[in-house]
Amino acid sequence: MELRTIPIGGHKIAYRQVGAGPPIVLLHGVLSDSRYWTPQFDELARDFTVIAWDAPGAGSSTDPPETFSIADYAHVLAEFVRALGIERAHIGGLSWGGALALELYRHHPDMVRSLMLADTYAGWKGSLPAEVVYARLEQCLQESELAPAEFIPNWLPGLLAPSAPAKLVEQTTAMMSDFHPAGYRAIIRGMAEADERDVLPSIRVPTLLVWGEGDKRSPTSVAGEMRNAIRGARLVVIPGAGHLSSAERPDRFNAAVRAFCNQNPL
């Protein structure tokens, strides 16, 4: 999984690309980067071109202004996909990445062949009570001033099921520890302000929702609301997984994605 870089609109965007076949573009969550999708690279690249970026302010990409909105991220994402010579792709996102996928659809629907939304939200504002959004935003802004060891252990119980293997806990901790304070603030502010509820009923592409049964950050009630709002959406609930369902149960996640993409060819 060679790390590549490409200049996009004044940003240096890092990304990984493997495989051959119809393109799947995967969008990571908060405190994460393209490394999160390693289990999907390993499996889905047999049938698809799998692409995962480091969003501006994450991984090996450069930081955006802290005023960067989720719409700004969506426009950079569209430029990034086009720069790779891709006109249309399956778009998948976890958590913040799922909200970003919805914002991409808002502005660039012709680019999206299908949506695969995992353990996500219609933006925090669109899925959570106002007091929860405020508390999360304040917590994250405070954390951005701390060393990783001071706050990442507190995140893990909300991200992973108690049965998550020790190696996954270690890998997740290492990746989260590489966070960018400025990028973290930009992403979190954008997520707190995002409300994608108006996008959901407008979606006219096949949509797969994948949720960990034990997700504590975005419970399955959020998944149910999204399924009801998106015409024809299919929901797959993965037992024994938490918020990071695609990393905890990659076998179940990858099987669902492969079947879905094969049923909805480009």
C-alpha cells in the first residue's frame, strides 16, 4: 500500500490505491487516515480499484484552514477523484467520512454511483441532540490541545467493542496518535455544524448502510432514521462490532460491500 501524494487546490493530498476494476473511494473518520482501511485494501482489491485518501488535516496530507467546512472538504474530494481520472465511483465513508460522502452527493451527485455509509451520521447536527453536539465539540476542542496519551484511551471504549482484539486496539491507538491538532479542529467543527437531513430524501443512487450492533457513538437508532429517509436503502447490522465495524469485522463488512457493488455495477 504505497503512499502517494497529489496536489489538489493548494493542498498536498496523500492517498493509497490498490487493485484493479471498478473504483471504490473510501473516506475515513475523525482521528484517522487512509491506514484505517487496510482490511478493505487486503480483501476488496481482488475485484476493485480501492482508493483511500488522507483528508486535508489528517495522515500525511497538509492542514487546511481551521475554518474549512464540510462543503470545502467535499469540493476538494471531488477535485481529488477527478484528478485520478475517475468520473464515477462507489463512495464509502465511516463516521465523519459518511457525512462527507453525503455532502459530496449534495454538490457532485453525478460523481456518485452508489453510497456505502458505515456507522455515520447526517452530520452531528442532523443526527444528535443539540446538547450532545455541544458536549462533543467542546470535548474535542479541548483534546486538540493535549498529548495523544492524555485523551485517546478515553476514546477507545466508544469506538471498539469489548471483544476487539488487542492488536486492533494497538493499531487504532497508534493511528489516532498521529492526529493533526489543526486538522482535528477543522474536521470536528465541520461535523458539529453539518446537517445532511435534507440530502437523505434526495438520494437517487443505491445506498448501503452498515452498522456495528454495539455502536455507542452512532447507535443503530441513527441507522434506522437514515434507512427510513433514504429511498430503497439497505441496512446491514454487524453483530459483535462497535463504531469501527469495518475494522472489527472486516469479513462481514467486506462481504456486504462486495455484494452491493457487484449488484450495482458502474
